[in-house]
Amino acid sequence: MRYITGGIALGAALALGGLATTAEAQPATPKSLYAPSELVLTVGYGDTAATASIQRAVSLSCSSSGTGSHPMARAACAQLRTANGDFDTITKSATDRMCTKEWNPVTVTANGVWQGRRVAYEHTFANPCAMEGGKGLVFEF
């Protein structure tokens, strides 16, 4: 008895291969009406993000109302929208908080995408007291 399974398998592969080449690629459809806004935010002790010891990190998605592991996602997204995504507006705003002049740097970072554009932000506060006065809701976690 002769087996012809190899021929059948070859015929099936050719038939499937022909189907694969005739299928057309479907255009990507957006899942939302909003531009992507997905960020990872960190707080760490050190002079720069490269040398900081990361203490906390959260995710923040502002594509619609605000989600992610950030404890106040909606409020943080609202603050970013008010600042037009300018993190300097948030972290470098004037404050009347009184702090010592000690140098114990705390660095905050934001990496990801804000309304469709790439974001890589880093800011170093002189100490934790200075950070409390200038972190805004975005870095409140």
C-alpha cells in the first residue's frame, strides 16, 4: 500500500499559500477619538534619572477620562491638559512653601506619549520639601 499524504500536504500548503498572498491588509482603525496619551511616571532619590534610586512608579493613561495605576488619574490628566502637556509648568510653578536649603535631591520623570507626541521629561527638586511644594497632582503618588 502506498501513502500519498506528502502529496496531499503539499497540495494543501500550496492552496493555503495562495490564499495568504491574495488577502489584503486591512488599514489600522483607531480605538479612540483621542490621540494616545500613555505615561510612566517615577519618583526617585538622586541627582539625575540615570543615577536616581526609584522609589515609586505609576502608569497614567489620559486618552479619555484618566486611568492607570496613578491614584488620582483623572485629576492628574486634568492638570496636564490645563498645562497643555508642559511638565515644566507643573513642576516649576511658584510656591510659597518654606523649605530648608539642604541638598537631598529628588528626581521625577515622565516617559511615554502625550497627545500623540513622544515625552521624556526629567526634573530634580533640591529636597523632598521642595518636591512637595512643586510636584502638582501629576507626581502625587
